[in-house]
Amino acid sequence: MRLLLKVIIGLCIIAVQVLLGARVFFPEALVSRQDIVDEIIEKKDSVLDRLSPEDLAWIGAHRVVVVGVDPNFYPLEMFDERGRYTGLGGDYMRLLAAMTGLDFQVRRLTDWASTEEQARQRNIDIFMAAAKTERRSEYMNFTKPYITMPGVIMTRRGHGMDNVTIDDLSGKKVAVVNNYSWHDFLKEHHPEIIAVPAENTLAALQMVANGDVDAIIDYEFNLLEKIQVGGILQIQTAGTVASSYGHSVAVRNDSPALFNAIALALDNITPAEQKLLAQKWLIQERPAGQERHLQWIFFFAVEAILLCLGLIALCRRKVRKEVSRRTRQLKKELAAAKAAQA
């Protein structure tokens, strides 16, 4: 009876662990969050009747808008496990589609540099989440920012750079994602810093962890998410960057009618609604890192093995009891038979 009770308790512990593990590593699978985007859409009307006749005619002839995105830029834009475009930029795209009637078609490329090059060649019409820089302004127009994220400096632990400013990085190698706004920031405002471009944020973090560069500059939320997912523990926050870029919707500068429609729709989103949209992505549980993931799998496997051993022991104990009971019964029957025969 005691063994059976222990097995039941073990099953309960494993069930609780599975639920907690799913919540930590796959939070979106268990979180039932009411979509604030749908609530905002219900309150919005079309902005088409507020456009000029010229802009309205252009919109009517150009319903399809090609969207260039960064495939892995948490929390502004990324693709989920089903390949769907999501993030804060994805929410704004849904709002703009509802208010303008435009058909936004997302073009997924391998990295941000390739996306920018396609926009420069006029193969992409719009960015949903981009910071305004001098270089990008040559071919894109930017709306007012709808969110501003802090920039941070991160360094390798034990490297002796625990508390630094942007001025302390003069002559240092600093990793940045190729063609990100921080790449432009260093080239435009701090040429004394050696910018080392990387394909993506995770690759830039690996440069810091391996000692190939002295630091990395990127957006705080993006860095923290990549550190968790990648299980990079050698990195620490060493400082902040005073110049924080605001992220906007950017429209190719040879399509003024499209820009006017987008800007008008964004102006119809109130500051309170912008705050709710931002909180949806900035205040939420994120998936844990790969190292914790492996630890959880290890402990779960050990507990499952121990539970299986307990079940086997319980079954063997029941079999022994049954064999013992049958043996006693047969002995009694044999004794009774001998007595009757005598």
C-alpha cells in the first residue's frame, strides 16, 4: 500500500512538472490572452474617406503592399512556429490592413541586410518596424515612432569591462547586426568605434562570448531574448546608450499616397492604445534558454525512469503476493486432500 501511494505521489509530481515546464519553455501554448488587436479594430473606421481623391485613386490601383521584415527581431517582429508573421509590428500591420483596406503581403528573407537591399531596389514597399537613420532616409519615409526601446551595451563576464559608456568603447571592437540602426549609429556618430557587423543578434552575441569583439550594442529586449533562447551565460549588461531609436513604419519614398494612408491610419491609434499594444509584447513570459531546457529534460527523464522502476517494483510485489497466496491455498487443499484420503 505504501509503494502504491508513493507511485501515485510520483505521478502527481511529474504531472505538475510537465505543466510547469510547458509554461516555462512554451508559454504561448498555455497562455490564453485576449487579443487587444481585435478589440482595437472593432473601434476603428476606415480612413479611406479622409484621403484626397488623388491618394484614394492611387490606393485603389495599388491594393497589394509588399512588407519587408526582420525574421528574428523580438519583440517587434518575428515568425512563430507556424511560420506566421507576428510581434508588435505584426499587430500594427493587422490594424493598418483593417483601416486602409490594403493587402499586406509579407516577404520573408534570410536576414535584415537582404531585406533592406530589396527595399532599396524597390522590391519592397514598407517596413513595419524600422528606426529612422540617414542612410535609410535616402529611399524610405518614416512615420512618427510608435515605440522606443532602450539600447544597451553588453560585454563578456570577466573581461574587465563591467561598467562602460559609449565613450569608453573608442578604439574597441563592437559587434552590431549588419545594417541595424545601431550599425548606422556607430558609423554616423561614433566612427572612432570599430563596428563589426554580424548576420544576426545571436551571431553577434557569440562574437562577444568567444572574445572576438569587446562588446555588443543592440536593443535590450532583443538581446535578453536571444541570451535566454541561446543559453549564452557569459554575457553581462555593462551600460546603456543615450541615443535610443524610435521604431516607425517606413514607406518607400516614391509612393507618397501610400505614406499618407499609412500615416493617417497610425494617427488614428491613440497613445493609450499604443501602450496596450506595447505591453502585450514587452510584459509577458518568454521561453527559457536552451541550457535550462536541457536541464528540465534531464530531470524529467530521471523522474520518469524512477517512476517506471517504482511501477515495475509494485507489479512484482503484487505478483509475489499472488504467488504466495496461491501457494498457501494449494498447500491447504493438499493437506485437506491427504486428510480425507487417510
